[in-house]
Amino acid sequence: MYAATAVFWVFSFRKASKVLGDKQIPLMATLTAMFFAAQMMNYPIIGGTTAHLLGGPILAMTLGPYAGLISMTIILLIQALLFGDGGITTFGANVWNMGVIGVFIPYIVYLLALRITKSRSGLLVGAFAGALIGDVLAAVFAGIELGLSTLSFPYSVSIAVTAMATHHVIIGIGEGAVTAIIVSVLQKTRPDLLQLPKLSPGWLGGA
Amino acid sequence: MTGVKRMLMVGIILSSFFVVVGALWLSNSVETLDQVAEHFGATDSPMWNPPIPDYEIHGFEGNVMVNITVGIVFTVIVLVSTFAVGKSLRLLKSRA
């Protein structure tokens, strides 16, 4: 997973240096710190488990996917190195799940909704759906990775994926609701911070 | 106060609020991945001993004020680190 993630790191660092403006750097620092802190708030869901916001969807929708991946990498790196939250050998997989899937998928869904609907309600539906789909897909990838770790995890991919995806539908609904609320507030108060087309990959019509 | 300073201040204040709420009321963490792994008998053998395991300083476990301080200090470190990374990327752009 390190190798697959490294491709996105190289690509994102190169592209982020081109699209990040003076306005985005303090925003990137602020949002990264906020979601680092927000990930410390664990709310109960089902089966005695807890969940927390990931933040990938909002990072993607305000900073674009390249800077969003870099922000999520910084959060996960500090959590792993200083707090033992996530692990070193699993760092590549964690960044893949929460940084690549958890940032790029919400971004693509949101941008497509923006292109298709061009209305405020469509925008919010796109923000909600992007966050929900991103969270569930990130969990599906985590389940696949766990299921394929045959040395330490003697159960099939289907068992692990089912267990992870079921819980993360609920987590995704929470993330989707928060994402849609934040996008709605930003659209009303600071629409200049939602400059997605400028921060898009070329194949989506951006830089 | 400039827009940038205001944005950073709002970020620090909101982040501090999240840390306090997380430490006081929402600190119990039972993540799905951990529960699934434990349920199916997966065990871990850490290769790395982090300096602040589980966000608590050795000898001060359960001390909410210490946990809040740790959370806020490292949130500021994340903010400064990300700002430095962003500035470095801009520097790369200007040199290119």
C-alpha cells in the first residue's frame, strides 16, 4: 500500500505546489489543525463502537484533492509517530484509505454534482453523498486490506468488508451531514473558499 | 487583525474547543477496525513505541487538564507544521 500511496504523494506534492495560492495556505493549516483536533472527539454509534469525523471531504472541497491529501497525511503521520494511533507499517494503507479514497472520492462526487445540478440544493446533496460514499469506500478498502492480511487476520475479505462497511454507513451519514452543513455555511459566508474548479485535476477541467 | 491572522485564530479557538470536548465528554474510543480485528483474534505487536501513547503522558493517565494541554499543544504544532509545508510548496513553485 505504501507504493500505491507514494504515487499519489508524489503527484499531489507536485500539483499542490502549482495550485496552492496565498489564501489556501493559512486555510490548509487551519483546517488540518481543526480536523486533527476533531478526530479526538469520539461519538458512540452501534455495537459499542465509536466514530469520529475524518475531515477528508471538507479538506477536498475547500483545498482540492492534492492539498487535501497532504493535510490528511500530516494528521495521520503525527498521530502515528507521536501517539501510536494508526501505526507505522500500516501508515501507507491508512493514508490510502483516509487520504486517497477519503479525499479524492468525495471530491469527485461533489464536483460531478456541481457540474450536473448547478443549484444550491444539488451542491449540498453532492457534499453529503461525496462524504458518505468516500467514508464507506475507505472502510471497504480497510476491510479488503484486513482480509488480505492472512498472516495476522485469518478471516476472509467478505467478512472484514461487511463488518467495516456496515458501521461506516452510519459514520458516513454523520460525516455527510457535517460536511453539507459546513459547505452550506461556507457558501453563504465565504464562497471564495469553495474554488473547486481552480483546484481540480486536468481531467475534471481544472489546473 | 488581517484575514490570515483571523483565520488562524478562529482555527486555534475551534480546535481548542474540539480538544476540550474530546477530553471531557467524548474521549472513549472503540474504533470499528480495532473491534473487528479483536473480534476475529488479530493481535498487534507494535514496532514503534510512541512518546505519548493514546494521547496520554506517562504518569498523568486520566488527568484531564494534562490531556487538554497535550491536545492543544499538538494541535498548534500541526497548524505550524502544515503552514510550513504550504509555504515550502509555494517556495518550490516560485523557484520553478
